[in-house]
Amino acid sequence: MALAEALTALRAARRDTDVIVSAMGAAREWMALGPPHPLDFVFVPSSMGQATSLGLGLALARPDRRVIVLNGDGSMLMNLGSLVTITAERPANLVVLVCDNGVYEVTGAQPTPASTAGRMAADRVDFVALARACGFRSVFRFSELERWTHELADALSAAGPTFVLLDVAPVPNAPGPRSPGPAGERARRVITALGGDPDP
């Protein structure tokens, strides 16, 4: 499915209280969908692999909020250890959503080790199996936009921590995500939107 369409469906279904952390290609497409929500944190630049750790911290700090991490397959490969840390902490309000396009898109679309390019099915990294082996309470995989659109609310509301894999197509000649402004300032805005003191 197209990444932009998959994220458009998520944008329509997100609760006003949801915190969304996006990184890399997902961040680029998320920003392109319109003005950011006060609880959106675009983890750009220099965030590859770290969105799941930030999402875990937010979910633990604010168990009253659903936290959704929009990650890529390349980013997920860079921080597989975070999956075990997440399940050890068992935040019921955390959703890790991995957009798997099989390439390191923003650096030139080189195939990831998990991709189908030139690999037998038995040799590929299976993110769904990894999530289950790590102990995620709820695990989903979606390859068709219609099914994702129809079932995403149930997937996001499942007992967490939750892992969702979206099979998405690469975006040809996609540029890297551009920073939407100073990271510190953006972080303070999210803290304020969460009702915290950005300068304790």
C-alpha cells in the first residue's frame, strides 16, 4: 500500500489525546498531510532508530495517553533491542507501527537486510515473528489499504504493548525529511500540550 494513504487513514482515526512520534520517511509523509497536531513530535533530524525509545519513555511517563510511534523498517533494524525493553516495561498504551518498504529510503533506497530483494522468504527478517518473540501482547500485519482502514481502530485499541507492521511501497526518489524547526522548541511545545512544565 502507499505510505501516504496508510498514514492518511491513521490521521483520520487518531484520538485528539494521542501522542504521535514520527521519524524518517514516515515523518516526511506525516508532515505532508497537514499542520502538526500539538501532540505530534516529529523526531527529525538524527533520529534513525531512536523513535521507539522516545515513545517508550513518553508512554511510561503518561500512561493516560496512547502513544503511537511511526517507525521505518530500517530504523527498527537499528534498534531491535528497544523491542525487548518495551515488553519488559509492558506499557499498555504504546503502539509501535513499523512502515516496512524494504529499503533505506532516505539514503538512496538501498535494500534493507529485511527486504525481499534477492533473498529467499525463509532468510528474511520477520518483524512480526520478532515482535511476538519479544513478548508484545498484540501483533498485527497489514498489506492492503482497505483492510488497514477497516481494522486500524481495533488494532490501535488492542491490549498493549502493540506492534503493527504495515507493508508499504517505497516512494521513488524520495527526499529525506526536513526538520520542522529547532528540536528543543518542538519538544517544549509537546510537553506544554501534555500539561507539563517545559522549563522545570
